[in-house]
Amino acid sequence: DNGDSASRIPCPICHPRTNGRYLEEDVMFDEDEDFKVSYAVPDNGMTAEERTLRSPTCKGVTAIVPDGGGGSTRKRKEGMAIKYMCMAEDKVLDRLESNSGGNGNDDDGQGGSGGGDDTETERDIDNQFLQMATSICGARHWTTHFLNLSLIEESLASFHSTLMTMGRDSNRDAEVMEDLFVEIAEAADGIERAYSFAESLELKIDPAHWLFDYIVGLARTLVGLGDVKSQKYGAEWIKKVEGYSEKFENDGMNKVVRALRDAWKRGEEEEDDKGGETAKKKTSSGKSGDEGPEGQKRRRIE
């Protein structure tokens, strides 16, 4: 038994908590390649007392020190990390179950006349839960990834709505696209981290079993942007789930997957056609035909 690897947290011995509860920021996010975070894996169990932490790095063991059980103050503080982890897990599980219940929205998914405000409020609450889970459990615990994916799911739906409303005001569209690119990059980063997390669990199932819908949703958004570079990036994501789709999804979904995978090819053909037409116009207007291919190349780069 290798313990509950999906619930690993930064080792309380190697990384003492601030005020006994919260992780330091560099430990919490674990994004600095020059700073190594040591993780401890809890035993499988239903209670905090059953979930002793074991660190493969420092070989240390952290357990709850029972009231009246003696032990140093340091050992008591280290053991409290288990209690806070369990409390965070319970709160996050309740929140995720609440979200799956629909958040009280109407059947049309808009939540009535105040649907927009309600959605924003729920998103703020989810962000607060994510901050809480990350500050206590770190970046490689299931609570962090499930909450982040819940936010990403909302973002993907928002991306599609945003793309549908564009094309009416060029100035506004430019501002919206700038924000959209940042949000898409954040969503892609979150899905990538969740994919790496799933692989790290060394389960005998493809991470796509968990992340298929998120990856297809991201690819749809990237293809919807319309440029070949984004569509090629979407195709790279589709490659992660293509094998899973062929085995487990129906014919309709497999057609969607293939269409998203090959969208950049159609986009490139359209760009070549437009480039050829522009070159012909330049030649017919008396300009050197040599400018055509150069213009095509420049447009592809752009």
C-alpha cells in the first residue's frame, strides 16, 4: 500500500506551516524549478488519526498527537497539518457537491434575471475555496485540481459565448481578444497541470477518462479563434485524447475530435487560397509577380 497519493501535501517536517496552518507561498504553488518541494503521502483512512503522513524524501513520519499523549510542541504542530488537510477536504467536497447540484439556476442555466451576477458570485466563492485549499494542501492535492477544473469548466463555457458575440465592434473586439488570450492560456495551464497530476498517480487508466471534456472544450475554443496557429495548438491537445476517444466515445464525438484535429489543415488551405488571389491581383495591377509569394509568406507568419 503506497498510501493516498492523490492527497499528497508538502511535508510538515520539511516545510513548517505559517501560524501552524498555512504554507509559504513558494511551497504552496510549487512553480519554482530551483526550489524543490518535498511531499508527504497520507495513509488511506477515514479519520485524521488514520491518515499518518509519510515522506519519501526525508523519511519522516507525521501523525496526529492525541490530547494528553505527550509529544513536543513541534510534533503537535506538524500533526495539525493532517487535521487541517482533512478539514479542507471536507469543505471542498461539500462545495463540489453543491456545484454539481446546479447552484440553484433555472432550467435554462441562466439563473433567472440575475443569472450573470449569480454566476460571478459563485465564481468568487469557488476562487476563495481554491485559495483555501492551495494554502493548506498545496498544488498537488486533489482538492486543488478539482476546484481549478470547476473554474475552468465555467471559463470554457464563457469563451464560447464571448466568441459568438464578436464581430460587431472592432475596437471592443480587440480589447476582448486580449483578455481572452490570457484567460485561455490560464485554462490551458490548469488543464496541463491536472493532466500531469493524473499521470503522477500512476493509475492504470488514461488521464483522458477524467479530462476528456475539458480538453475537447479547450480545443473547440482554440479552433474557434480562427487562426492557424491557434488551431494547430488545439490539434496538439486533441492528440492527448484521440486514442481514448476512439476506444470509448461514440461515432458522433469521434467525428468532432477528428474535425478539431484537422481544422488547421483547412485553415492553411484557405490562407493559401487567399494568398494566391492577392498575388494575382497584384500582378494584374502591374506589380512584379515576385511580390506575391513574399506577401503570402509574410501573411502566414502574421
